[in-house]
Amino acid sequence: MATTILHQPTLKTILMIENQIRKGRSYPTKKELWESLPKGVQYQTLNLVLNYLESSKKILIDKGHIVWTFPDDKKLRDLIARSTQLR
């Protein structure tokens, strides 16, 4: 049976969770991330956002451990911009 989504996250909520993960770099559990958020979020909403972030390759969830993987570092962007592009 499919899970019924009771609440869709807002962009503000998605960005809040994304920024918290980026700032913390990694969290050993979803619960630890959930408890560290500056505003309250339903656990189901957190799971939806985490699924979105994982599918968009911004985070990696391995054995419950949540890690920010998106290359948004300024030094990395500059290095990529200056690099020689291969075919």
C-alpha cells in the first residue's frame, strides 16, 4: 500500500534543511538532524526532503549517516572553471 503524503514541504523548509546539512557537513542519524533544525518540521516532511536531496545528488545517506556531497565550494567551482575540459 502506498504512503499518503499529508503535507508537502515548502521551499523555505527545503532550504532550511539543506542549509543545516551543508553547515554541519554530516549527521550520524536522521533524528540528530531533525533535532538540530532551527524550526520544527514533521518527521514525514523531513523524510520527503531527504529523499529529494538524495535523488538530486546533494546528499548521500549510507547506513543512516547523512553527508553533504554537492560541490558548492567556491574554490572547487573556480578550479573547475579554470580546468581543461576533456571530450
